[in-house]
Amino acid sequence: MGQLMETSQNSMIPAPMLVPGANLNAYIQSIGSIPVLSREREQELAESYFYKEDLQAARELVISHLRFVVHIAKSYSGYGLSQADLIQEGNVGLMKAVKRFNPEKGVRLVSFAVHWIKAEIHEYVIRNWRIVKIATTKAQRKLFFNLRSSKEKLAWLSQDEAKAIATDLGVELKDVQQMEGRLAATDMTFDAPADADDENAYAPVHYLEDHSADPAQRLEDEDWEASTQQKLYAAISELDERSSDILRKRWLADSKATLHELAEEYGVSAERIRQLEQNAMKKVKTALVA
């Protein structure tokens, strides 16, 4: 499927098909005009990819199911995250599903793909919903999504309601109560508001020790920062020209480039740019700790 993502800019799947751009409505309208496959055509394409690794068949399977990704992604709109990003993550899940789909199982692709689409979206929501991770284990993630869905209809849970949810999900009552507390909590700003009363305002910044008054510590920090910056630029210079350019424009430039801008510049998909960026970051991190 790496090949499928790599070649998504070819004639069968233009890059904008897999990556919603700034005009989300146009994207949704565009994929909505693509016909849904008949069972016979879907079976034919699935067999062609499964047995012959026909990438063109895989692309057609992906394209014809993009509308279902949008439908699923819309159900996660209550998390305050970009709809385009949710759809893009769901599209990644769809491509993984196509890669693993066995046409001999006798089920439609959409039924099989739902799990993979939701799994990618869930991972994205967990990574981005709060600064502090709200769920780390598989059980906690299941509880997070199920409990948040229930909380949209309920206020604070009664003891009986919490017990019922714990029983339904097969978790401990204390786990439900702990997750409910996490859901009710909000991220606190590090600094106090500009118009706050200095004597009464609470903010974490007020309770941290200030080390900046120590000249020796400051000099050491500046030396460390200069050394790290030197290592960073040396590590970037060791990358291939394209990867180096992507990192510089994405992270070091004053006006940072978007994935879509770089995708257009290099004639590949935004997903491919994201992959190149991640690979380059791994190489740079390895060089920094060496």
C-alpha cells in the first residue's frame, strides 16, 4: 500500500482526491459524484489486487469508498478538530483496509474498512484532543470514546449509570469515574491572562522557580543551545536535498510551508510529503542523540 500512497498523484487518483484541501465542500462534492461500486465490480477489483497486486484496481477501490470516510469522519466533529484532518486520517485507514481485504471472505469492503477507518481517526483524536494524553491503553481508549458519547446526553453520571457503563464495557467502576473526571477537566493556560489581578490570579508560571538570574546557568544554557543548533543544521545537511528542503520549509523558515504547498511544489501527494517529513525527523533525532 506504500506504493498506492506513493503513486496516488497518477491518473487514477489525483492527490486532491486523497487529501482534502482548503475547500472541503468542493472535495466532498467531488467524491460524492463518484459512483458506488456494484458487488460484482467490487469483487472483480478486489480479486485483481489480492491475487495480481493490480494497483490500478486498488486505486479504484479507494476512490469509490472515499464518501464513506467522510460519513464516518463527520461523527467525530464534536472533538474540535479539523474536519479535513479527520477525513485525511480516515483515508489512511481506508487504504490500509484495501491492502488487507480478502475477497474470499464474502463481505463488502465497506463493512471491513469501517474498523480501519475508525482506528486511524481514533489515534488522531487521542493524539490531538488535549495537551496531556487522556487515554494510553486500549481499554482506556475504548472507555474514552464510549463514555464521551454517553456524556453528550447526560450530565454527571449517577452511581447506577456509572456501574451500568462499567458493566457494558467490561471495566472497573473506578475506571469509569476516573475517565469522567478527565473528560470534565480542561487544559489550563500556563500564563495568567493579561488583565488578571497579579495577587489573586492562579497560573502555573507563578509557582515555578526562576533560574534565569543565575549568570553561570544562563551561559551554560546558551552554550548548550548553540551546540544543539549546530548539530541540528549539520544533521539536516546530511539529508537528501528534497528531505532537507522539506524540513527547512516546514520548521525553520519564518513563513512555514504547508503539506499541500510542498506537495504541489514536488508533484506528489500531501501524504507523501508527511512521510518524507517523518522519516527525515527520525534521522535528525538519531543524529542529535549520537
